[in-house]
Amino acid sequence: IFQLTPSASSTDVIGGQPDKDGNVTIQRKSNVFQMCFTDPNQGVASADYISQQKLGSKIAIIYNNSDAYSTGIYQKFVAEADKKGLSIVSTSTFTDDSANDFSSQLNEAKAAGADLLFLPIYYTPASLILKQANDMQFDVKVFGVDGMDGILSIKNFDTSLAEDVMLLTPFTADATDEKTQNFVKKYKEKFGDTPNQFAADAYDCIYALYEACKAAGVTADMSAEDICTALTAQFTASDFTFDGLTGEGVKWSDSGEVSKSPKGMIIKNGAYVGM
């Protein structure tokens, strides 16, 4: 069965990726593709963006070492940061079981003189880190990845704490293009909330499948196996591209990874704004 995921970003999902020693431990799953960025790609893109925009000279990192998503981004970020000459002054971790008190991690970052805090984590622990940093009067820039998207919708979270938080994401609900505006309008009418990048990636999955089915001549009487074969060939075809909410000219490689450009966002007045 052909699979296209909007949120499973680990390279283990698609398989065929070499580990740090160059060994491939999980063989490529030829029927599995990603609409979301892979974890390593986000780490590299984040380091590149921070370097290009000169966002910080002393970087502290807090990541979840029990989570493949967070760890994968962290590892590639550190490798790319070294290439870009970025100075990492503090690295600390937490686990799912300890994701409630970040005082020691923040104190370490503060003592190291960090002026940028890189958080390759999901929005729930990030919201606690922002609150605890504010409580201890640690004024530092914060940069996250697509897992941070959704922080403004956390129940009882003081969104003013997220003011000026930066992140890389493939989608922003504040974009002015007609496609995004129509999607946001209908989403709000249906669910009474503003969509984040997870919603946009899921939406793009459906329409990428639709376009690929049309291009490949998929019909309802075909077997699941034949549909899978046709879609796999279509998604990896050199001339197949998709224009969606999360990117224009989106393509897929034989590895199952998506190729599209992340966008730098900053939170201003409780909304995402392009940087």
C-alpha cells in the first residue's frame, strides 16, 4: 500500500538512510514517502539559516534525547553548525519523563552567556521552557523547528511568552497568497481554529495523491499493489512536481524524502510573520 506521511519525519520511516558510520541498518521502504521534512534536513537548514541571518553568536541547545525527531535534528544541526563556524556554548538534554523542569538546562545556557537558544523539540515542552526562562529573567532569542508550530494554540499558554520566537516551517497561516487564504478561511469555518503546518502538510498529502493518481492513470478497479506501483513510479518521476500549501514545485527523490524550501517565521503579536 502506498504511504505518504504529513508528520512522520524520522529517516527510519522511509529507511535506506546511512547512520553516522555510513551503515544502512534499515533498508529503503520503496512505498513510503514524506510530505514533511526529514529530521536531518531540518537540522542542516536551521544551522544554515541561523548562520546566514547572523541570529546568534553563542548558541545553547536543549533537546529531547529520548525522542528520535529531536535527536535527529540535533545531530545534524551540530554537524552543520561546525561547518558554518557557529559557536555552541551549551548543550543539555531531557527525556519525556523529565519534561517539566528545565531550570538546570536554562541555568547552564545562561551561565554560558548564550544569546540564542535552539530548541529542536515539540511545542509542549517548548512552552514550558519559555515560561521558565521568563520566570528566571533569562532574556534570550529562541529558534525552533516545525515541531514548535502549534505553540500559540496550547490551552492556557500565555502567548506573549512566545513573542519574537523564530522557527523554520513550510507553512504560515498569515501568507497572503490566495491558496493559503482560502484554506485558512475554510479551516476556521470548519474547526473554529487556525491551521498550523501539520494541517497544511496533511492537506497537501491528499492533493499530491490526487494529482499523482491523475497523472499515473490510477483507477478504482486497480488492486492496491498496482496502485502502489503506479504511485511510486509517479512520485519519483523526474517531471512530477506538486504545488501545494507548503511549497511550490515540490518533488520527491527515490529515497522518499521531499524537496521543498522551509520558511523563516517569527511570532509577532500572537501570529506568525515571515522573516
